[in-house]
Amino acid sequence: MTRIKNSKKETIIHEILLWKQTKMLPEQYCDYLLALYTEGTGIDDRAAESQKKHILKDFLLSISSILISLFVIYFTELSIVLQTAILASFVGLLMGVGIYYTKKQFSPLLLFASAACILLLSSMELTERIFEGDSFPLYITLFLNCFIWIGAGVKWKVNYFTLAGSVGAVLVAIYILL
């Protein structure tokens, strides 16, 4: 029973810290609530340390996934099926870790952005290999990626995906029209 109480208390403290960081409440109110929920002991610096470790893990996982994906696409002679399977597993891995971090209330921004980039790269490479230089299927693939980004941004309420998808779709449309 005490574990559940501690878990709820940690969640509330984490939310108050987010409110303080995003200035949803005045700083004095947040400090008061933090003092109330931590019973005057203050905030453990381990939480901030843990947040930094998660950000470093995000960064390393995202960058290494993108670099390996680029290597798989451009520097190997693997079949298209094997390349697609490898790249799809990277997208799945990054999305899974991002969803896990969301449930733990950490920011999965870099993970989701990396998964979107790998999905874009792999879908463009797959389209390029299947249609061998025909530009119309490539435009369709780019539009589909942009609409996936817009859909993900709306569904998960992530503005950067909605904005990136919208800007991407407009830029592709302008390129086609010119």
C-alpha cells in the first residue's frame, strides 16, 4: 500500500515540477506544493540526474539508429526485403522506447523524430528501388510520410510533428508545381 502511495506522490511531484518548468503555475505556488508533497524535505537531486541519463540514452539510441540505417541503405548489398526488415525494426524499437518513455513521463521527442526520419529514408529507398527513378511514386511516398507525421502529431498532440508534416507537404507541393 505504501508503494502505491509513493508512486502517486512521485507522479504528483513530477507533475508539479513540469508545471514549474512550463510556468503553468507561478513559481511560488509550485514551491509551496513541492514543499507540501515532499513534506519539507525538498526534491531529490536523483530525479534530475535520472532525467539527464534518459536524455543521453535518447540521444545515443537515436543517433546510432540513424547512422546504422544510413549504413544499411547506402553501404550494404543486402536485399531490399532484408533492408526493409532491419529499418522497420529500428522504427519499431524507437517507437516502443518512445511510448515507454511517455508512460514514464519522460520526453520522447528525439526518439520519435529519429523513427520518423528512418521511416522517411527507408520508404524513399524502397520506392526508389521498386520504381527505378520514376518521380511520381516518390512524390506520393513523400506526401504519405507527411500525412503520417500530421496524423501522429494530431493523435499524440505533438505540435512539432504536425508542423513538420504540414511544412513538408507544402514544400513537396511547391516543388511539384515548379
